[in-house]
Amino acid sequence: MRLDKFICKSTKFTRAEARAAISDGRVKVNGWYDCHEATQVHENNVMTLDGEILQARASRYLMLHKPAEFVSSNVSGRYPSLFNNLTRDDNNLGIQDIENLHIAGRLDADTTGLVLITDDGRWSFNVISPARECEKVYRVNLRDPITEDAIKQLVNGVLLRGTEQPTLPAKLTVVNEKEVLLTITEGKYHQVKRMFGAVRNKVVALHREKIGPLSLDVPLGQWRYLTAEEVAYFYDE
């Protein structure tokens, strides 16, 4: 973890305040002042601020039901940040240190559904890494009826424009002729929309229902903390 991020996790400092403390020589790593904001620190290092040992707060893991017209970013732009949906929890900690949270698996602005948010980089890597084969389930509404040929192509893998390798095998369940459930283990840019584009169809509505064993169970625009059991699923074995 970067030193400035560690300070934010250990104090109520903003990132700018953490960097200023480092620059002013108020921070030591293993007894040395000669450190930089981007210095990588680890659990077995000793970090101090003004002589006091820093202890990072426990990492946070959240599930959020993303509405449409919100961008998967910490910063608002053309669309507001989905982080605007985070409100304070019962312990008044819901939006503390929000700049250090990040999204484990982004969704397009017009896509709704399950989003995982954390400040644990190793954990989020396990969520999004194709090597982990973590299944993501999407409910897809289509412009045209799905065909048997399209189903076969999607299940076996399709070649997306600008790529050299086809998508990994997928699972597909037909709900009705214009609605399907698609399960994939990758997270390429606009992947679901591009997959259906590759079989000459168009996605008109997209909703993520599951990530791994986690099913979306909070109302639109709401969030909750994950349980210890839910968090543990994505830890390395």
C-alpha cells in the first residue's frame, strides 16, 4: 500500500494532508524520515506520525445497488459518481475516507445492478481477475429475439472487435425471446454489449445480478457492508 494511503487509513487525514505530513518530515517508516508519498509499505513495517505508531483501520467491503445514470468512478463528470449513493452508517463511518475506496468491477453509466466497493486492493483483484474464474451474472434485455445460432456463439466464445482472442466460454439462460441471463468470468471493456453486437443484436437494458456467490439484495441506490463470510469468499485460499 502507498504510504499516503496508509496514513489516510490510519488517521482522519485527507490524501492532501497525508502528503503534506510526509513532505514536512512528520512521518517515519521503520525509523527513517527519508520516505515519499508513493513509498510502498507493508504490514511488518512500522509507520509513525509525530512519533505515534500508526495502525490502519480494518478494510471496508460494501455491496451497492447501482442506479442508471451514475458513473463508476470516485469523481463526478458528465454523470454523478455512484459514490454519491453512499450515506453515513450507524457508526458515522459510511463516507469517511471515501477517496480511498474503489470499485471492484465497474459498470457502464446506463447499466444497473450489483457493484462491490472496497479499499482492499488485493481483495478487489481477486474479484476481477479472470484467473479466479469469478462468475458475474447479467440480466440482458435485447432489441431482437435471441437465435439458437447466437446462443451457440456466445456460449463458445465470440471474437470482439479489436481483439485477437475470443471471449471465454459463457453460460446463457433464455428467460424469453428478448431477455437472457448471461454468465461470464471476464470483465473486458463494454464486454456484454460487445458480445451481443458480435452476434448482430443490441443490448437495450443491462443489469448485474450476481458476482460469485453474492446476489444483489439491497434496494436501488442503497448499500450494505458485506459479512465476514462474504468477504472471505474472495480471499486467496
